[in-house]
Amino acid sequence: MSSLVCSVLMGIFGLIFGATIGGNFGFPAFGGNVGYESGGVFFAIVGLSLGSLLGMMIVKNIQKEKFSYKLATIIAIVVVCISVVLFDYNMPRVVGLMIVLLPSSVLTVVSVCKKGKI
């Protein structure tokens, strides 16, 4: 849950940050748009993945469990790349929902698999 909550909060922060950068300084074409629309969405996707990673790290530190930060960081980078490739303004709603839920669900599954519970 913390991974999902941090993911959404960082996604909102990334959207505002990216829209500000894209609107004031310009941002290259992404997902069929340019400027604040493309910058906001790009940084929202990055914020979603970083937020899920941050949420997972916070929980693992509180629980004092072993956690592979290197593997989690690699997974977060891969998820950002997949989400950027899949993003399009004309995409089905299922793909958009997947982009929001993919980072936290993948990190949770990897964390649970490392403990041998799956």
C-alpha cells in the first residue's frame, strides 16, 4: 500500500513539475503532444516509478528487512522505459491503468518472491 500511495503522490508531483518545465522552457514531442502536456506526462510516469521505489524502500527500512536496492532500481528504470514506450494519448484505458499500477505491483512481487513466499 505504501508503494502505491507514494507512487501516486510522486506521480502528481512529477506531473506538476513536468508541466511547469514544459510550459516555461519547452519539452520535445512525447505521446503526440509537445510543451507542458508532454513534459507533465513524461515526468508523471517517472514520478510513478520513483514513488513506488521510494515507498518500498521506506517500508523495508521500517521493517528492517533485507532488500535488494540494486535490483529494485533496475526494475524501476525498466518499468519507466516500458511505460514511456507504451504511452500514447489514444491508448485504451486498460493500458493507462497498467502504467499507473505496474511499478508498485512489479516491485511488490519481486520483494515477495525474494523472501520465498510465492
